[in-house]
Amino acid sequence: MIVLGIILFLAMPGAFAQTVHLFVFTENDPRIGPVKDRNNLETLVDEVGRTTQMEVRKYFFTKADLPTAEAFREKLRNVECSADDVAWFHYSGHGGNFDGWPRFALQRSDQTVPMTMIHEAMKRKGARLCLTTFDCCNTGGEIVRPRILTARTGPAVATNYLRLFRQSSGDIKASSSKANQLSWSSPEVGVFFSLAFIASVRSVAASGDAATWEKVLEEAQKLTTATARNNHREQMPQYLINVNERQQVDINNFPQEKMSGKVIEKLWE
């Protein structure tokens, strides 16, 4: 019961339970830093779970683990979500354009998986909040070393983590670059967009203002673009947000922590 970024809120008599399902699928190429992406995402989701008292479950796979469409599809089908879960699928690796949004090839190179189809498949699982994020080229790609992104710090992020991951419902779709653009990365620290996205979640949560996914994605877009420009590159993430805020959750008993941020076209038929 785990997928890239799902949070499960399961109502029970006198109590509730929520689970973060994180499904990370990465390229086998160590030159572009997919292991860094995976580790950075895992650290962020663990922070969210600890701060909001949500359970965290994680699935980590590489293309070597799931080389064919059948193997990939089977793993996603095995993910079970309840109506109050949050599901997050993240891909980090090489990619190319499909329909304005990217797609990636499986190890069996004649099989490609579009982001749009993964996002729709994840939404059909019925989770309360569905996130699909791709950090890959939207046409082709190579590597460049970025400047390291760091998040601002704040004394209390629990309230905003609750707003983002517990009180939001809907779906979010974001890719690291627009159609016909490359995405850039470093084997030492990971890829620009993933770094920017993680830093933006933390900094928006720590800002003292009410956090929204719109603020997170706007800041991630700016950080990614600025980092690319600092490395004499061009990159502009794109995103679609369809999220509503649900009823407030009582946060009186939650810890106040200080966080530091140093195609397979027929695949889903």
C-alpha cells in the first residue's frame, strides 16, 4: 500500500490513521543523480509523516527492477488506496515529449510510459490527494552540475504540512520542463526540479503564511529556472493544480518542529 507520495487518512471510531504512499521510479544512470532524488524525497516525506503523525510507506524501484510494461503496471496495480489517502508518484531519469508532458522508456526500449497516463491511473485509485511529478527532459537531455538549493528554516511547520498533505484534496501534475525543453541535473546533488520542489515545500511551510500547493509550485518553478540560468541553461517547469482545502484538522496535539533545509498507450486499458 505505497506509492510515490500518498497520504492515507483512515477514519476509525475515536481515532484516525493516515498513510503517505511514496512510489519512486528511477533511471539506472548514476550520472544524473537519481539516488540523490530518491533520498531527498524520502527525507521530505519522513519529515511530513513525523510532523503530522501520518504513517509513511515507500516503494522504490529502478528500471532494472521493472524492465517491462507488464512488470511496471503490476506494481502500480498492487497499490491500494483508501478514499482519504494521498498518493505521490515520482519519476527521476531520462525522458522525452509525448503530449506536451513527458514520457520515459522502460528498460525494454520499445516500451514507453507517458506521464499523463500514469497520472490518470493514479487518480483512478481514489486517493484524496494525488501528486504526479516527473523530473526528466521533455525532449532529450544531458547533464550539468547545479548550484545547491537550500530551504529557509522556520520554528513551526506542522500547521502548514497539515494544510498541504492532510487538508488538501484533488490532484497535482508537474513536470520538470515544458515541451521541447531539456531538464538538467548533477550526480552529486540530483536534478534541478526535484531539489527545487523539495526546497519549496519546506520553505513555504516554514514561511509563517498559510501554505498552498500553488505557492509550492510557483516557488519550485522560479527556483528551477533560476538554477538553470545560473548554469547557463534554460528550463521552465510546468504544472496543473486541481486542489481544494478540506475541513480544518485539529493541530493542538501535533509537535512544533524546527525543520532545516540545508508509451505504453494501452498500458492502463
